[in-house]
Amino acid sequence: MDISLREVEYRYQVNTPFERMAISNVSIEIPSGTYMAIIGHTGSGKSTVLQHLNALLQPTDGMVVIGDREIKAKQKNKNLKAVRQKVGIVFQFPEHQLFEETVEKDIMFGPMNFGVPETEARHRAHLALKQVGLQEEILEKSPFDLSGGQMRRVAIAGVLAMEPECLVLDEPTAGLDPRGRKEIMEMFFQLHQERHLSTILVTHSMEDAANYADQIVIMQQGKVMKKGTPKEIFSDPADLLKMGLDVPEVVRFQLKIEEKFGVKLGETYLSIEQLSAALVHFLKRGERR
């Protein structure tokens, strides 16, 4: 399912003394199957863009196209339930949204709310639980008796059980330790590939953007400042630093090596394995000389 934002503007509290522009003239194309990362400072407009992706917010100008559905500014856009079923959002700390008596009921709630029969919803719950790496034995437990990591996975299973075509991730690793963060990100990447999802990751982590996304959008002050592949975006680290953004650790390491030895390795590497191989090749070439 393709998604596009076309010259989208959004203003909060329109026609009040507190009216303010959140995003302006934002155009983003998200072809089906894309893994896109949206990065930027707090207040850059990332979360506002995110909420347009399943019509939680509707543009005050411009248009959002989600599959075959057009959501236009200044129009009454009715019957958005189908749109919200196709685009699942995993918010920061999704475990805070758990509320049912058992894990099974919590995962089943979303599908049943969209009209899925109970038997099918139960089947989806069992499948989704397996996909997030949890055992069926916890289905009858209260979600509040689980560990923090298990609660987060249950909340994610609740989104997956709705069988979305697009998965939107809003800082999904917030509050996790490095190991937990890697496990969750690897899980999402596997789901992206196995389910042929479109995935949009809103993140502050340059490592996650570099390692998982095939397209990156940089937001600043409510506008799109830059778009491109991870290699295109991180090949100009000076430009990112000028915007007050960080770069992946491996890119910083490469910059230090190039500065220390007065050399240029020819391209920017996004993994330590690639950088190591390039350094070995460079050193061998120097020995031959």
C-alpha cells in the first residue's frame, strides 16, 4: 500500500490565540514495501507527520493519500476506520495502553473492534504473540503481571493482530537497554520482511536509521530538509552536524580515522564490518606501495 503526503500543512488550535504551525508544505512519498526512517529534533514535526499516516490528524492544507483513499484539507473525511485498520501505529511506551484482564483479550481487542469475529481474532492473537517471540502460556495471564519487556511485546502483538499493511513506529525502543533495543529492532525488521510491510520509523537513533531504513527523511522546524538513502544522508556528516543532528558512531569513527591519518576512504560506511574491510584494503594497498 502506497502512502503519500502532498504539500501537507497542519496547524494546531486553528482560529484561536494559540494557533501555531506544526508542519508546512510537507511532501513525502512512501511506496509499498519501503522501510523509511523520519529523524529530527524534538519539535521538528515528526510526530505530527506520523499522526497523518492513519488520519489521527487531518491536514489543514494539502492532501494525504493512503492506498486508494484521499484525505483532503477542508473536507469532511468520513469512514476512516478502514484506513486505521491498514496503518498500525506503535506509540512510545505502547505497554501503557494495555488494559484488559488477560493478554489474550488485550491482543484480541483491536481486531474485534474492527469487526473481526471472535474465533478469527483469537487465532490472530495466538499468531501475533508467536511473532513477537512470546509463549502461548502467558495468554491467560494478566498483562500487568508480565515484565516490562513482555508487556511491550504484548502491546505490539495487539497492533500486529489487526494485520496492518503499514506499521508506524514512534520511538519504539524508548526506555530499553541496548540489548532490548536491538532485539526489538531486529524483530520489527523481520516482520517488515516476512509480512512485506511498509514500515515508517520515527526515531532519534541514527544507528537504527542507518541499519534498518532504505530511505530517510530529515525534518526540521516543521519542514522536510533532506531525503535520501542512508548512504546519501550520512555521506555528508558535516551537513547533519550543522543542523544539530548526530551521525552513527561508525561514521564518527571513520571521520576520526580520516582526520588522524590525513586520508579519505572514498565513501561513507554504515557498519563496522564494512569500515573494517575498507581499512584492511587501504592498509594492504599502502603496503604494496
